[in-house]
Amino acid sequence: MARLRDSSLRELDDTPPGLLFGTAGIAWTLGDLGAHDAANELLAAAFRHPLATRSATLGGGAAGIALALMASYCRPANGTTWTGPPGCSPTCRAATRWPR
């Protein structure tokens, strides 16, 4: 994990922002592994990336970044399973577990 974290942070300017092939996907993985600070930094970089406003795709653009941001927001810091806010639909809960 340290190698992925360190190389991803070092290469922020050269990495696309998307979920499937970019910093948003790496951030999701690092967050799941407990590297929350690195994940937050990668998500912030994805959000600021020029493609975030030029591409709406899941794999390389805004949709993937949004999904990763939602998953990050919903991930509890203590490692327990997130069940959603009161009244959260099963569809919403399922969306934050993808692509696990």
C-alpha cells in the first residue's frame, strides 16, 4: 500500500482524475485500506483536475469523481460498515459499496 500511496501522491499532475483509471479510483482503494489522508489528497486533486469539468464519464471524469467522493464521505473513520443516514434507501447504500 505504501508504494501505491507514495507513487500516486508523487505523480498527481500526471494522473487523470477518473474512477476506473485515475486518482479517484486510487483514492477509493487507499481509503478502503485505511490511508485516509492520502485518499483525501488524491480526491481533492481529482476534483481540481481540468478533466473534471470537461468529461462526465464514470471512468475518466466527473461521474467517477462524484461516486468516489460519495464513497469517501460515507466511509466511517473507525472501519465499521456504513449503513447510511436514517432513511437512506438500499439503492443509495448499494451505490457506495460499488465496485467492491
